[in-house]
Amino acid sequence: GKEKAMGNQLYEFTMKVLRGAGCDLPKGMTGAYVPTYAAAPDYQAALRKGVAAITGMGYVFSDLQGEVREIPVASWSDYVPKVWPEFVGELPSSENLPRLIEEGAIFFGPFAGFNS
């Protein structure tokens, strides 16, 4: 049978980020809400990975918005069309997802800019 790899799980969370030097936020925006998908052994590691990635893109991590959720790989093909119907082509396919999770990948959904 299939062995459950004691490896990475896919975690989903939304980061609130603020404009930093060198980020590509549109003018007039103070920051953005960033749907984050991180493959990691546990949710703390996933969060650290998310913060490191967004900091590396020139944003300033401000806060976590809501909860961290684990997304089972098997439900990804249902999840994406339901949550991001217009971005299906931009997010990893369910065929590629297991390899990305194994590699500890991180990727983002569409940024939602805000100005406060």
C-alpha cells in the first residue's frame, strides 16, 4: 500500500504584509493580504517559510490573518477551482503538487492590495 511519508504537508494561511523597499505593490496601496501555500513538516515551519519568502520579495510581514490550515493533497483539485476559479492556470496542478510538497515549495495565491 501507499506509505504515508513523514515528510511535508501543505499548509495554507494568509499573511498581511506591508509595503517595503523594492516590493512591486501598486502605487497607493499600503499593503496586501497574501494567500500563502507552504510545504513543510509542521505549521510553524510553514509560517517561517512564508515570512522568509515574502520578506525576500521586499515586503514587510505584519500579521497572520486567520488560521493556518492543512490542505490534503487529494483535495487540491477540488479546492483550487472552488477558491480561485480565475487562477486555476496559475496555481500548481494536482499532478505537480506532490513533487512540490516533497521539495518543500512555497507559492502564493493572488495578492489583495489594501490602503489604510
